[in-house]
Amino acid sequence: MAFGRKKKGRVIPEDELIVFENVTKTYQTGAPALNGVSLKVKKGEFVFIVGDSGSGKSTLIKLLLRELVPTEGEIYVNGVSLSKLRRRQVPKYRRNLGVVFQDFRLIKNWNVYENVAFAQRIVQTPNRLIKRNVPAILSIVGLASKYKAKPMQLSGGEQQRVAMARALINKPPILLCDEPTGNLDPKNSWEIMKLLEQINKRGTTVIVVTHNREIVNEMQKRVITMKKGVILNDEEKGGYIDED
Amino acid sequence: MRISSFFYTIKQGIKNIFRNAVFSLASIATIASCLLLFGVFYAIIANFQNIVKTAEEGVAVTVFFTEDVCEDDVRMKEIGDLISARSEVSKVVFVSADQAWEEFKVDYLGEYAEGFTENPLAGSANYQIYLRDISQQDSLVSYLQTMTGIREVNYSKVTADALSGVNNMVSYVSIGIIGILLAVSIFLISNTVMIGISIRKEEIGIMKYIGATDFFVRAPFVVECLIIGLIGAAIPLGIINVVYDKVLTLVTQRFEVLNSILRFLPIQTINKTLIPISLGIGAGIGLFGSIITVRKHLKV
Ligand SMILES: Nc1ncnc2c1ncn2[C@@H]1O[C@H](COP(=O)(O)OP(=O)(O)OP(=O)(O)O)[C@@H](O)[C@H]1O
Ligand SMILES: [Mg+2]
């Protein structure tokens, strides 16, 4: 899956996959959720985003998903300005992103197979390929035998793995995770993180919002710490910064 | 759209019908009653018009010539051509004095006719003029009365007025009722879609995160309503086909006196028009109702 790179205007270097330039997002009410944030994420990076509740982490993810547009500033993904995307182009743009949320967001009436297959149906993959790809990705996340189960019949960790399989099946260049382990016990959390690390090693750029101090400290990845809508700290091989 | 996406959309549409069963059934029922009424009206009107047409065909305006014209074949021919050229006229039949006498003999005299050696109806040559549409009789008659060479115009005013009057009334009433029912059907379909959207709000949100296009999210709703519309159309067609002959038998038994005038259409003739129109309206209600609702409430 490839982006069309921007042809005119500002040229973003090839390896700068995600660029925030002075991004401010203010909701109808209250102070800015993001306030003049600038950052760059290179192709193939693994980035943790940490920070207090309300510091603007989910807002940052929603901006990347193009669910929100910045009040000020610009966001470029693979050289394309998100604020210049037309409404009709948004679905196509989103297919470049895998997304995983704290609350899994699986479709309750569908079994595991259908939930994962759906991502491929959207991009009009022929059924014969879907039948091959879904079991393959399910066995990567360790759920091959549960393809018939409905989400309610699965544990939280299993549901999150279904969500990961769905996010990954189309091989998106970017994987966005907003508190993927927020509802999981330590063991499942580690398994999900190991999976994310594996995926990153295969070339996918991974951005993970998390509150899990232990994991952040252990994994020694880039850590961006947010506070009240600004970037407090941005460190290669960083750790979880305690405020209080 | 790829084949597999096409089948996927159809499958989702069908699943939606079952997930939203109560409203789907309500919509099917309304569309079915709407189209049942439509079918019944249509069958009645078609038969009625058939009867009217048969009656109209029997109703002719007859013109007799003045004496000088009766002797003059060329003038008669000229008058005949003028009449045939009128737009109201479907057919002009010339009846010579001899033919008139022959018919009269057969119809009224039978064997008593033998005493006549000369044609007592000399001078009764005439044109029988058949109309395209009985309601145009007045304008034709006033034209005929102004023509030179014509002695008398015979026509039946009462029949013409009665036939076209009833015909119009039946049409207006049925169009009115069908119009109201159509509006109700579209309203219900639209409600079904709205309920469906609210049931699936979360699901639709998830689909959009993953990158589903508007079309992909909306199409199953449209398919669902298209199927509802078609089922709603098929049910009354089935009912009418089962019941039609039975009703006709009943009517002919009840009103045996009328049997000579009542010429009913066979169900095949009714079906030829009713099936495509009913399916068309059913599909139309489904498509229209769902597309407007989905465009309004599913701004994905
Ligand atoms: N839809 C909204 N309307 C108004 N304000 C909002 C909205 N969403 C978020 N906010 C505000 O924006 C700020 C940042 O919220 P955000 O959800 O980005 O925080 P977060 O870092 O993800 O927090 P958490 O760790 O609790 O998930 C908060 O003050 C929040 O109240
Ligand atoms: Mg959050």
C-alpha cells in the first residue's frame, strides 16, 4: 500500500513519515488540547507517547487518523498535508494506518474471522485471498483456532489480538495504538507489546500511547512525554518520566 | 466494484433485514398493502376500461345524407373522407341503403321480409363513425352538424357522458389512495433505515476508522431496502394471481344477467402490465427511501 506523495508546495524529506509543524488543536470548550506541537517520526521508528491524563495523547492520535483537523499548523503523513485531504479521500488515506484502541472496537455481531476479513473487504480483496490471509494473520497473533468465536466469547487479551490482526492484515505502513494494553493484565500486556515490537521489526512504523511505565522503561524505545498539550520531553531510548 | 464486494454487500443487506426484523416486516407489510391496493385497483380499472372500450366500440355516431347526396356517390365519398380525416375518428364504415335493409331484415323481420320487392329504406345510406375516445363525441357531433349534405346525426349523449365520467372518477380516487400509501411506504422505509443506522452506529464508526468508504457503509442499507421493496411487491402479486380467477367466477355467478356485457381480462393480460409496474414501484420505494435517508443520516 503506497501513498501518493505530494507533488507541489512544501516538500517533506522522503524518510520523514510523520511531521507535525506547530500543531494546535482547540476543542469548542477549554484550553488547547495540543498547543504548538512539532515532531517528526521517521520510517520504521517505534515511538511511545506518554503523559498525564488529559495531556493530549488521544487528540494527537485522532489528528493522525484525520478524525480531527488542526486548529493551527500542519500535519504531513508521507509528504501529504492532512488538512488538504478532501473528505472523499479520507477513507483511502486511513487505509495506510492500522489502528488499535484500548476498547478493542470489534464488531460484536461478527465472529473473529469476519472482523478481520472486513479490513480486506474494504479494500476489495478477492474472497479467495481473504480466505488465505485471515488464517495467516490470526496465527501470527496466536488466535488461529478461535476464528469462529464472537468477541464476547474472548478474553480482553484475545480481543486485542483480533484488533491487531485487523489492523495489520492490509500491511499498513503505520500502526497507531491508543492505550492498547489499557484493559489488559501484565502478562497479556507484554504479549501485545512483543507483538508490536515484532511488527515494527518487519518495517512498520509503530506509535503507541500508553500509561504502562514498566513496559516503557523495559523496552528502551523513543519516548515522547506530553503535558498539558505540549511536548515535555522527547528521548531516544527513553524511560517513563514521573512528574510528581 | 469487484464481484466479491458485490456479493458481500448483498449478503450484508440480507443480514440487515433479519437484524432489524420488526421494522423490516413493518416496511414489507406497508409496501405490500400499498401495492395490493394498487394491484386491485389496476385489475378493476383494466377490466373496467376493457368493458368501456367494448362498449365504446359498439357506440357509433351515425350520419344520414340529404336526398341530393344520396344519389351522388362522389359527394358521399368526399364527405366520408372529410370525416375520416378528423382526429377523433377511429373508423368510418359506409352502410349502403341495401346493406341497411339487409341488416334490418335480419335483425327485425326474419322470414316476414319476403313480401318486400323494393328497398323500403332507400335513402338510408349512412356512415357509422367510431370514435377513438368516447369523450370526444361532442366535438365530433357539432362538427358533423355543420357539414353540408348531412340530413341527420344520430348519437347517444347519455352513454358517452356516463362512460367517460365513471372512468375518470375511478382513476382519480385510485391515484389519490395510491399516492397516500406511497408516501406512507417511503416514510416507513426511511424509518427502518434510521433505526438500522442507530443500531449500527458503533459498527459504522469502526468501519470508518478502518477506512471504509461512504459507499461501502451505505450500500448494504440500500440493498436491504431494495430487497424489502421487492418482497413487498412480490407478496401482493402472488395474492392477486391466486385470487383473481376465484373472484371473477364469483362475480359472474352473482351477476349472471350481466354476463353478456362483462368481458373480463385474463390474468395473463393483467400480469403483463402489473408485474413490471409493481416490481418497479417496490424497488423504487426501497431505493428512493433508503438513498435519501442514508444521504441525510449517514454522513460518514
Ligand atoms: N471532544 C472533546 N471536546 C472537548 N474537549 C475535549 C474533547 N476530547 C478531549 N478533550 C479535552 O482535550 C484534552 C486532551 O484530551 P485527550 O483525550 O487528548 O487526553 P489524553 O492524553 O488522551 O488523556 P488520557 O490519558 O486520559 O486518555 C483534555 O483536557 C480533554 O478534556
Ligand atoms: Mg486518551
